[in-house]
Amino acid sequence: MLTLLSNLQPSTLACRETLMDQDQEILDHLKERGSDLTIPHEIEFYVYFPTEKAAQEASHFITQEGFRIHLLADPSGNRWLCLSLKEFVPELATIKAYKQKFDDIAKSYGGKCDAWGTQVEK
């Protein structure tokens, strides 16, 4: 299932964990929209934490992977987002590896890696 996240520009595709092959489905939709999947895209990972302190502590490990981060309070006030951005060629294996790594990091702090997204790049 594909979900356009409301806080992203309309040409951004993002996913939620509901299907086994949804990462490939996202990549297929990017390609259908004309995105050149052989060139780097700025990929965004949405990693959520229950507290600002947890987000700050975990963000250290995410930046070690070469990601830029933005810590943002969720409008609900119930969690913190560590928006993690890095430019790379969107390959399925790489995306899955980062999702797993970020989910493992997040779980250590009571959080989870919820989604990823990118713009169509031509």
C-alpha cells in the first residue's frame, strides 16, 4: 500500500510497513512517474521516538551512517521524529538495509522506523 505523506511535496512517494514487497512497489511507482532510478535521489527515512532525549541519543548512530537529521516534535506531542536524509541511488537492497538498521536503532530507544520517501528525479 502506498501512502502520500501529507507533510511532503505531492511528487514525494512514501511507504508504510504493510506489505512484504512494498519497497519494490514504491520503486516501481517512482519509475512509472519518470524517475531515473540510476541516479542519486535524496531519500528520507522517518524514524520516530517516544521522547526528545531518545531521538537525540539515537540520532548520533544515524549520523554515523552519513545521514543529515532534523529532530521534530510530532504535532500530537506524543513522539519525536528523527527525519534522516541522505542522497544515494535508490536500490532495493540499500533501502531495506537502512530501514532494518534504523528500526534496530529505534527499537533500542522505544521507537521505530516508520517510512521512507523520495522525490521523482529525472
